[in-house]
Amino acid sequence: MTRAVRVRVPATAANIGPGFDALGLALGMYDVVDVAADTRTGAEPRSPLVRVSVAGNGADDVPRDENHLVARSVLSALAEFGKQPSMLDVHCHNVIPHGRGLGSSAAAIVAGVLAARELAGGEITDDAVLQLANRLEGHPDNVAPCLFGGLTIAWIDDAGMARATRRDVHPDVRPMVCVPSTSLATETARGLLPASVPHADAVHNAGRAALLVDALTDRPELLLDATEDRLHQAYREPAMPETLALVRTMRRHGLAAVVSGAGPSVLVLARDEDEGRVRELGAGWHVSTLTVEHAGATIETRADDMLGSRPADTS
């Protein structure tokens, strides 16, 4: 009576310069999560209830029980959907780097909530998934593009509900990421932000964020101007000086470079002809050319023995 599901979730880059806590982009880099559970009413609980195995990025640094973020998300979502599993098996194959500003925690949460929706019968709206993922993550700017793909604009309405709208990205935009060997906790980066900013800086970012939506969807030649930021990146420099130095160097060469999420990775909204310059300037970083993920997270329900054919735990 075990049900199983496989979820593929993309990396994401939030903020994108001036779009602090609002804009997010889904990227063609993926974690794959296999989840199996028995949610029958009255089934005898297994001991231990939760088993977790992990391969790939972060495998040596995450818990292997109910404290693992995917497992926690599955259990929280199943409880929200009125289900109490008697057993839960989770296997994660991680490609998204942890602690690099590429949405690894959002990917884990979205994977867990979507898996839970399938295990609970699938009759849960996308809006309900967004609300729960936002509550688990604490903000919607990464979970929205992970769920829906493309470029998303996310906000919290007056009732405290997460909202998001999605736009297609212009086909000439080639996201590139420069990933350092060091990580940075989001809480550390956010702790450097001031409680208030000058009115002129807020006005500047409002205009640039509006322009950025147009640049990403229709006029990519405006991306350099559209990615100018005064609200968050410079304030975070003490925690990641190399990141801000690379952003400034890229921008001096006409490349639309920004801090990816809370950092320390750098996102460059490049075009085909820019790839060589990005790789040259990013020497010493791990540089990848990605695609925009248009569909967001995807789900494939599998047979009960799906986890028996999964890759071995290499950690």
C-alpha cells in the first residue's frame, strides 16, 4: 500500500538586483527527490518512521531523519492535508549547491510539499501549495519560481497570503552563475541590512525593478541598467567582499551581473556573445551556463518499488 512519487525541482535566483524579496528566476539546474509513504488510516507505524538518504551536494552536512528539510516539509504538508504516514522514505539527489544563493532550501521545501500533495491524492490547488511552501520558507521569492518556472513576481497581500504572477523570459537571455567554494547563510546576509534606507534609493529601486520585468521579458538590451540596485547588495559586502568585487568587475565590462539571492554566488543575465567574457572574468569561480526553467517543478508518480531502483547513497 506504499505510494511513491518523484519530484524534480529547479534552482532559483531571487532579488535579481533591484527586485529585493519580490523577483525570482527559475534556473535549469535540478534536484531530484524520491518520496515513498504509507498514509493508510490505522496502519502500524514503522520504527523509525522516517528514513532519509542523500547523494550529491550537501550530502555530508544534512540530517538523515525527520529533521531533514525535505522530510520536514513532507510531514508538515501531509499534516496540513489531513494525513499521518506510518512510514516515510526520502531519497535526495542534490545538484543545487547549498548555501550559495541558488534556492536550495526553497527547492527542498517545494519538493516536499508537492510530494505530499501527490501522496495525499493530488487534489490540492497550486495556491494552497504556494501558501504552505511560503510558510515553511518564510518568504515567497524563491518558492514561487521553483513552483511555477520562468520569472515570477511574488508578494504578501494585506491578508498575509503569498501571491505570485509569472512571466515568460525573453529567449535571448542566458543565465550564467559564478559559484564560489564558500557558502553563506541567508540569515547572516539578511542581518547586515539596515532597518531603513534613503527615500532616493527606494525610488531608484522601484523604477529599476519595473524596468527589469520589461528587460527580462521583452527588451534584454536594457538588462544592465535594469539590474542596478541600491537596497541590499552593497550592505552585504562585508560578508562577501569577493562577490561584490566580481559583480562590479562584470558590470564595468557591460555585463548584467547581480548577487544571486542572498549570495555569495553571482548571477549574470548574459546573451550568447557574453559567455566567453563571463568565463574569463569569473576565472577561479565555478562558472555554469544555464537555461531558464519555464515549467517549474515537475512530478512523476511511480510504482511502489521506485525507491528500490534509486541511485545508491554515496555520502
